[in-house]
Amino acid sequence: MASSKNWTKAFFSGLWTALNFLRNMFFNIIFILIVVGLIAAFMSDDGKVEVPTDSALVLSLNGNIVIEEVAKDPFDEFMREAFEQAEDNPEVLLQDILLAIDNAKQDRRIKALVLHLHGLRGGGMDKLKQVAMALEDFKTSEKPIYAVGDYYTQSQYYLASHADHLYLNPMGGLMLDGFGRYRMYYKSALEKLKATTHVFRVGTFKSAVEPVLRDDMSDEAKEANQEWLDALWEEYKQDVAKAREMDISNFDEQFDSFNAKFEVAGGDFAQYALQNNWVDALKTRDEVREELIALVGSDDSRRGFNSITFNQYMQVLKMPFDLPDNGSDKVGVVVAKGTILNGTQKAGTIGGDSTARLLRKARNDDSIKAVVLQVDSPGGSAFASEVIRQEITLLQAAGKPVVASMSSLAASGGYWISTSADEIWAAPTTITGSIGIFGMFMTYEDTLDYLGIHTDGVGTTEFTGLTATRKLDPRLGNIFQRSIEHGYDQFIGLVAESRSMDVEQVDKIAQGRVWIGSKAKELGLVDELGYLDDAVNSAAKLAGLESYDTKYVQRTLSSTEQLWKEFLGSASAMMGKAIVADSDNQLMQIIGKVVADFNAVAKLNDPRGMYAYCLMCEY
């Protein structure tokens, strides 16, 4: 018996030793490959990126345009790129796109701009509009802009419409289907699962919780959503019509008018686009290539014409390290992008503590004389929103003016954190408002009863035993509802104080209703219409600055984090490149959307379960 135990012990000990050896060997091989790659790069000039003379800048945008990228682990990024794995949710920084276009306008080596937009997923009308404005400014250099594509989505076409030469593949097509807000509703499904939903809310138009209460959109939500969606669509049509020099009535919004033109085009989407003046010409890839070769010359790259890609150009433009501080006065920019959660969160999500820490960092930086809070958020935790707002008041108490700059979305909690700013700037297409509060959770006593599982016990007070396995006492439910009502009163009170309005006035335009920026200005919820640069200039004026630099306030990386970021970033750039592939499995996408809907609520972590969150603000 003892011999058998010893044999078993020896076997598993040997197995563990072998596995440990293989694990160490794998990471040692990876480490050696990194070192060899770096040495080879340092000993060769091949890795140096240069802008070819008389070349075209290919603006190949991949993913969603954002004001802040979601934080990624450097080692995970290295492994993904080294093994050419697709990125699930690629992103491209708006400020990088604007920087590239502005520099290309002045760069004598760049003779043309080529919009290659097949990977662009969107990012919000305000961001698309800023890129379009940069493209129009680029045209003042008298350098041509080409848009080439096999197909164009609505977001892609918005940018393509600003090109001097807009080409579509003869086998391609485009269709402008407008803006909509459709989502899945789960009331009947939850009833079949015997789940009991407990919702506490204030606001006639606070529709964030409707998907678990109904099987369809309420009339109030339809009314509010239709208004801001119509306003956004009108803005889109006006911009495209102006860029294409056509009448706004050229947009076919009814099946009958579309079908009439589609029949004339012989059922060919490409011909329809050409006949409808959506594009300038139908050209194959080779025909486009030959035209660009005639303009900038040929090379041996896969594109065939003398060019540099957007990513390569950014390597030329962006310093690999921060320049020394020149001692100038600065306007600090703190980015608040994503859902607002309690505690410390990584970039791409707003943390009550982490974002407040950035504001505090700006307050303690003597070179920063004013701060712009750039907001792109549907809201989230009311508690975390208040933590951030309180830090803004401390900045103001320190004599530093604060200006809020609303990007695509600054609704609910996104508006809460903007409320106390000295000025609020919004884009005409910003989705804002949604001033309302809700709380929600589910209990599964009926589900468990169906399975024969029950919960019972004793406690010292009537408050003990609150759990998802027991029925909610109506008296406790009343307490929750009263707390939500107090939260709403607090929210509209803050707005009334900050906007110099009566509480009754705020209540009429609050109630969870969503507005776009231009309407929000009419209602007094924002001060001015404009973009980040406008907000920065205004903040500088409020601080009395005549000359200044702009400084993004970010978390300071530790020396170890910085080392690994630079080390792995350099290695991955040499060892691989990412490819993007979208799943065509529609069923899996629907299932993924269901999971995402519930995850969006599940990750909320307000300590009081109180949320200023706009789930219906996507379009």
C-alpha cells in the first residue's frame, strides 16, 4: 500500500515537473524571439518608417472612432499581434485622425489623400463631423481626396461624400437606411423563467429599464426617441447633400421611391448609386490603382501606388516619448469615456475614484490653469458621478475654471458630471439630457420554487435576509423607491443650481428625456455648440491665458509598466500585424447581443444601486 502511494506521488510530481518545464520553455522562447527581433531592428534601418516623396496618404481607418482607447494589457497585445489574431473591438483615436489629416495638408511629400474606409465601424456623428471638417480644410491645400470602396456603410459614406473623387466598385453598393433605435425586450422571457423584476425609477421618459418590464417600446419612449433620431438624420442629410452638391430630397426614405429608381438601375445597387449621384464613377480596383499610379507613381507594395498608410504616418508624427515640459501655462484635458462605475477603472471606462484622481492630479499641477472635461458617456453609477462632480467643484475652488466638452454622448450620469462646469459645450449632434434615476434588481423565488428550492431562516431585524432567492417585502420596495425619488430630486436640484433655473423648469425638460445638442442649447442645458478645440479655447479665456499648451491628464505609468509597454510594443510592431474579421454568424451575434444587454446592467456597481444611465442612447 505504501509502495502504491509512493508511486502515485512520484508520478504526479514528475508530471508537474514536466509541465513546469514546458511552461518555462514556452515563455523563454517567446522572450528570446522578442530580444532577437529588437536586436535585428536596432542593427538595421529597415524598420524605420519614412514618408515617400510624392506619395498618397491612405487613410485606412479600422474600428470605432473614439476619444480614448480602452486600456489593453501590453503582453496580451503583443501576443495578439505576433500571432495575427483579430482584434474584437478595434478602435482609432479621433485626435490621431485629425493630426494626420492636418499634417498631410502641410506635408510637401503628400500629394493626395485616399480614404480607404472598409474597416470603419462608426463612432458617433460628432466625431465623423470633425473628421469631415478636417477633410474640407485639407482641400484648401489643393491636394485631391479620393474615396475608394467596394461597399460603403452609412458612417463610411458620410466621410466619403467629402472626397473630390468618390469611386465605387461596379460589383459593390451602398444604401442609406437612416437612424433607428431597436432593441430586444425580455418581459415574457423573464416570466417564463419565473424571474421577478423589481424596478424603481423617476422620469416619464426614463426608458432604460423598459426591456425587462415590457415586450415593446412605450409610446413615451417612441416619442422621445423619434424626435432626437429625426434631428440627427436631418443633420446627416444636410451635411452629405452639401458635400455632394445635391438636393436634400435626393434621399430615398420610402420603399416606393427607392424601388422606382432601383428598377431603372436594373436592380443593380452600384448603378443605382451612380444614377442617384451618390458616387462619381464605378471603377474596379485595378482602374482606381492605375489612376492613382498616374498621380503619384507606382511602387512594389501590395497597393501598387506610391503611398504611406495611416498607421505608418502616425509612427512618423508621434514621438515615442513625452517631450520635456517647457514651463508654459496649460489647459488640462481629462477624458471621461465609457460607462461610469464605482471605484478605480481602466481607461475606456469612467471610474468614480480613478477619474476623480485625474481631476485631482490636474488640481495639483501648477502648470495647469484650466481644465476641460471631455465626456463621452451614457452614465452609470449615481454615486460615482457625484464623486467626480465634487472633484470638479474643488478644482473651481482652487481657482481653475472647468469647461465640459460633450462628445457623441453625455447623457444621464454623463450630464451629471458635466453639470457643475463653468461652461458646457456640446456638438450639435451630441446626445444629452436623460436626466433621471433608476434602480433595478431581480429575485428568483418563483424560479427556485419551480425547481423545489426554497430559502428560509431568521434575522435580528426585518431588514435582514434581502437576497435574490427571497420575495421582496413591499415595505422595503417602498424604501428603495423613496431613495430613488430623493436621488432624482438631488439630480434636478444640481441642474437647477448650476444652470440658474427653477427646479420646476428643469423637471419639465428632465424626466429622463433625451435631447440632441442643438435642442439642449435651446433648452438651456448647454451653453455653447462646438467641439473640443472650442472648449479648450474657452477654458483658456476663462483662465485669462493668452498663450498656452494643451495637456492630456493621464494616469502616470510606473517605471515597470512603462518599460514593458515600450518593450513589448516595439517587439509586436516587428513580429506581426493584426487582421480584422467580422463574424457572419447572425445567430451568434443575436445571442451575443442578449448577453451584452444583461452584462451592461450586471457590471453596474453603485453602492446604493442607484443609476443615472441611458441604455437607449445608442443609434
